[in-house]
Amino acid sequence: METSKLSSKGQIIIPKAVREAHHWWAGMEFVVESSGDGVILRPRKPFPTTRLEDGVGCAGYEENFMVK
């Protein structure tokens, strides 16, 4: 078990072994969630989650299109 200390600026160092195990690098963004008596740290997804329906209009699809 690794330990770290909170700085006066509110920063905490994630031990190198943990960063390497999760493939985290400098500048990576994280989502921080409060959970019970601790926090959950998750890497932020580079793009928002989308659904197929959200992108269909980009392809010029028309629902009432009829083939002759």
C-alpha cells in the first residue's frame, strides 16, 4: 500500500507504480467523485458518450425516403 500527502495547494501525488499500472500520464484529466469515506478517481473520457441515433442525421438519412 502506497501513501501520499495532501499539499497546501490541494494537490496529491499519485505514486509512480499506480500511474504506470493504469497507464496514466502527466496532463491527463480525471473525474473526481465523493464516495462514502473516500473519493473515486476516474480518467475522463476524451469524447462525450454518444448514441447511434445522435449521429444518423449527419449522414443525410431521411426517415420518409422512398426508393423508386
